[in-house]
Amino acid sequence: MNLAFHEYRVKKIVNVYKHVDGWFWNKYSAHPYIGCRSGCEFCYLRGTRNLGKRDPETFDTLIQVKTNAVELLRKELGRLQPDVINAGDWQQPAEEKYRLSRAMLEVVHEFKFPLLVIERSPFLLRDLDLLDAINKQTWVGVLLSFSNVDEKLKRAFEPHSPGIQRRLQIMAQLAQKNIRVGASLMPILPIVGDDEPCIDETIRAVKDHGGTFVAASGLTLDGVQAQHTLAAVETYDASAIGLMVRELCAKHAISDRMPRYCGAGALALNKCIAEQLHRQVYELELARASTPRLWAYRQAAWYVDETNENIAAIFETQGEAGLRALPGIGPRIAAEIAGWLSTSTRK
């Protein structure tokens, strides 16, 4: 399969999200390439929403290269408050040719931003020295991307991606450097990859190679493909997968959620509280709670995460009543936050 590169310059490189992601905890993202040589059949980036007017069939044969990614990253990070950034893309042969991701890591290190990496490529290990330096300076979280560890399924759904064992070896080497590493089981493929033995084997492999957490979800689809498929899976219970993953993670003594980097400073505890609220959202999703209840916790998490008010100081001076007076914090959520803060204070 022929591969072509299209070099171009962009006006902006950093995506700034309105709310911190409750799965991966990143506030920002910056990636130097569009398109991917691996060409996984289920990749959500194939959707027209992500590729714009580009032909989705060229997703794995044409790589768009943002040649000014590094200079823009340096310019834009200098204006942003440090928080977790999902940066880089180590796909070969694009990164081997342009080396933009390594240069972007150097900028992340220069500006002391914590780093999130979601990757499949063993080429990531080329930059282990920089990952180690950033981790010692602030924090690095790496998710190795899998749908499962079945080689037959890999050949069918992601024939050009790096091998399963190579990805597990990356995980082991990162863990040896005390870098927080886990697996992104996204998507767990319906019917062919969502049975308990398949998921159990995957989680066990993660644990055996130094992974400390798993983030798992089902298949998402976009565009015309979704129209044909979603009707067929309308009654599929995605929460059952989450519950199965939770039980199997507990069996292998690893987490089914990625831990958050909260940093230091007066508002660090706000981030930890927001993490607990986001975790509660996930608990409620697994319990198939009502949409209004889910949104109550989600909006509370966003408020706590984004306010400049010190939640712990409010609780210390005004008690639970002070928490109830905050926007979007009702009596139930205020009581939960008070409980977490009381426990935190005792520690």
C-alpha cells in the first residue's frame, strides 16, 4: 500500500477543551499528523467529522503533516496555564521522517506541562529519555491502545498496526521507568471481542507487563457507517461491559479508571474532588442512573474543576452549608464532597 505525505502549515496547534476530559484528564491536545498508517477499521478518526472534507478512504494512505507544529506549540503553551496535554503521534514512518513528536516533547518539558500519551507504536521508546525527564519534572501518563490481545482479531480489524506483544513490551519498559502506564481498551468490539475470557486475557496481560489501570469502552461510530450499524445494536447494554471490566480488573488488582494528575498549589485539591465526581458519573453510568442525575454530577465536576474558589477553604470556613451555596452543588453532592474533604483533612 503506497503512502503519501502532504506538508502544510496550520494557524493553531493546541486544542483547548472547555471541560477536562473525565477519562484521560487532559485539558489540551496537540498532534502533528492527520491520518494514520495503521488504518484500524474501527478508528473513530475515520469519521467525516474528524477528517472534514477529506476522503475517509485516504485515512491510511495520506498523512497530512503540520510542519510548523513545534513553533506553534512553543508559542501557544507560553500563554496557557500548565495542565495535562495529550501531545505527539509516534506512527511510523511519519514520525521517523519528520521527528515532530520528539520536538514537541522538548517543548512540553521546557514549559513544564504534565503529559498524556495514547499510542500503539514502539517508536515511542525512541523518546524514553524525554518521557522520563517529563515524568520526573511533572507527570506522564501513557495508555497503550488495544482492542484486545487476540492476534486473529488484530489481523482482521487492525492489520497494519504494531503487534500486540510489541505494545506489551513498550508497557513493561515504561513501567520500569516508573511512568504511570495502562491500557486503553477502546473499542471493545461487540460480539467478537466482548466475552469474558477475551477481556480477562487482555487485562491479565496488562497487569503482567506493569500496567496499573485499564480504561475501557465500547464501539463508537460516525457518519454513514453509524447509520447502518447503530440500529442493529440499539439494545446492546454497554454498561454490562463496564461491569465486566470492573470485576476482571479487581480480579487482577488493577484499576478500571485512569488516575488523575492533580499537581500542587492551592487548587490542587479541587482537581482531586472533581476526579471523585467524575468517577461518580461513571459509577452512575454503570448503574444505569437517570440522565438528570448523571448531569448533576458531571456539571458539579466541571464547576469544581474550573472555579478559582478554593473548595477546601470554603468547607473549612463555612462547612457543608458553604458547599451547598456553590452553583450546581445540591445537598447530596455537597454531603459527598464534605465527606471526601473530611477524610482528606484527617489524612
